[in-house]
Amino acid sequence: MFLRYFLLPLTISMAISCTAQKQKAKTSVSTTNGTSASGILTGADQPERYLPLLKGKTIAVFANQTSIKGNGHIVDFLQKNGVKISVIFGPEHGFRGNAPDGAKIETATDAATGIPVVSLYGKKNKPSPDDLKGVDLMVYDIQDVGARFYTYISSLQYYLEAAIENNIPLLILDRPNPNGFYVDGPVLDTAFKSFVGMQPIPVAYGMTIGEYAQMLLNEGWLSATANKAYQRIIASRYRAGARFFQLQVIPCAHYDHTSTYRLPVRPSPNLPDMSSIYWYPSTCLFEGTIISEGRGTPAPFAIIGHPDLPKTLYAFTPDSTEGAPRPKFKGQVCYGWNLTGTAEQVLSKVQHKMQLGYLLQAYQLYPDKKNFFKENGFNRLAGNDQLIRQIREGQSEAQIRQSWEPALSRFKAIRKKYLLYADFE
């Protein structure tokens, strides 16, 4: 293993440590001590690399139920090691990760730690200067799943902007991307920018949080205020004793973009296992249609269907669950597809690319095509209004995939600049 440092011009450093192990493809099955069968370690599981950076500082932590270190939570671990945490920020689904999709989370005090928890999903998406009063360093440690419409990368952007605008260093404890072994899908047209897609990236972007943060910062993709502040930082000279924004990433160890990493904790209520996580970049588009995406079943995003599809297909009945109290077609028998299986079986079906076949079949089989799409919602997820037209015109999956170029290749070239780990190609 070796370390590589990227420095800002002059003497203001943005030290981004990274490992780039040249390894063969490997599978990681997480174990109870935070390591994996292949030896992959998350940033959080390497405390010797970040605890010295937190010593004597007051910090803010952006975390949720996926922010684990060994058998426990990163917040508990930091407290036990004498780190002062003044505020916790929580994303969609909340700090404890049990709120349904889209539920507005209120600010509260965490019962287990007594630390104030400020929601960054609901009334506001970005920490305010008041939230960050007295904070010396901001920490981000949340597990992503590698799909553009999964809102944790939107929350990351706002958190990064707040760090720059308030001149506070940001430390990212990196985690593997469970869909980080491919790049595919339509690149977002910024005319369709929303919280489920803020940047011109494809649906599956093949980057970890640490890599993606570098791209946001250095491609000028942040808010105008944050971009200007960052340019001022680059142009200024270091002054002894002054505090400057800097981005530091604690990378995963023994991980690269050929790794298949199985999450030890569900990242959100409706992604309960690897079957759902692997299908999510492809089947989340059903959220923008009349078709059930499987909420209210044991396998959201891996079970899809509708009461009016042919009764010869797989049958299932959605019901209320903790993560989906009001699923589509609650109590009604739906017909469609069961895409569940072992992680290996699902990977062989997904084939390291975004799959459109089931969406095209569902549209062809659904009798009321005029009302198949929830147009605004579908276009936000697709990141354009082209895909909906292509499906209505009856284009094949091959024709649709061809239309993703040359934008997809341009993104891949940009992505390469910010990789901290050996790539899959």
C-alpha cells in the first residue's frame, strides 16, 4: 500500500490520502469486526489514520445507521475515544435510518448520545452557520449505493458546500461503492436537476463518496458561492494560525473498482439486501411509473408488477411495512417479475450494466399506455425527457443505450481524474 497526496496550489493543503491496490477481482463479505472476507477495510475501520486528526477538536458528524465501526456506531466509537461531537447531521431516512422514503425528518436530540441531531432532509438540506458554531472539523461517514438518484450524494454536495462557505476542514471516511464496478446509464441533463439528480453524471457512476467529493470540488459543480470561496482559498496564502477549508479522505484499504462489497447494514429501509441494491440503478425508474417497484414486499426494487399486467406473470401482494406504510396497490394482487436471488445470481443477471428490459416489457404489456408514466417524476429519475419519448416510440434497448453516447464517454474521462482506487478497466 502507498499513500498519494494531492496538494492545493501554494501552501494550503488538501491532503487526500489514497490507496490504489492493483488487485484481481474479489468479493467482500462483511464480518462482525468490520473487516471482510477479502480484507477490505472502510475508512472508519482505520482509526489510527483519523483519530489523531480529531484530537482536541470539536466536530460535526454527518452519519446514519450505516456509519459503523467494527460492531458499533462511529459516533459511539468517537465519544468513547474522547472526541467532542457538538452536532450530528442526518440524511434522508434519519440518523437511525428507519424513516420511510421521502419522509420529512425533524431536528431532535439523539436519545442514545444526548447529542443534537439536525436533519438535512426536509426543511433544509445544508447546515447553517449557527449549526456549525464552534465546529473545528466536519466529518462525513455514510454508505452510498452508487446510483445517481440515491439522495446521499446530494446531501454530500450540500455538506461540502457548507464546509467551504464556513471555512471548516472536511474529513470523509470513505466506504466501498457496492455498485462501483461499472459506469452506465443516461447522463443527467442539468435542465432536469433535482435532489434526486444534481450533476451531469450517469445513473451508475462507479465512484466512492471520497472520489465523488473530489469531482464536485474540482469540476466546479458546487454552488456559485462555494465555487467562489474555493477559488479564493486556492488564490490566498496560508497564514500561521488561520483555519482553512481542506478536504481529506481516509480511503478504504484493500479495495478497488473490481471489488464486490456486500453491505453489513441496510443503507435504507427499502434496500434490505444485495439483491435490491444490485437491481436499484435499473429498477428505481419504476418509481416514475404506475408500476409497483416492490415497496411493501420483502424485496423492494427486486419485485415489480401491477394488477393489470398478465396474470401468467409472478404474483405478489404489497402490504404496509416500516419502510413503506402506504405502498402502491396495498392489498391488491400484482403480476410481474421476481428478480431476487443470491448476490452472485443477481450480478450475473445485471451483467454490470443498467438494465432496461423489464421497463420496456412492462410498458409493452400495460394496457393503458397513456397513463403508464408519471412524467415529471420519471424525467427527474431518468435525468432527461428523452428516455420517456424513446420508450413511447418503441425503440429497442440497444437503440436507447446508443443514445447515451458520447456523453457517457465524456463522463468516464472526467471520472478517471478523481479515482483513488484501481479501476475496472
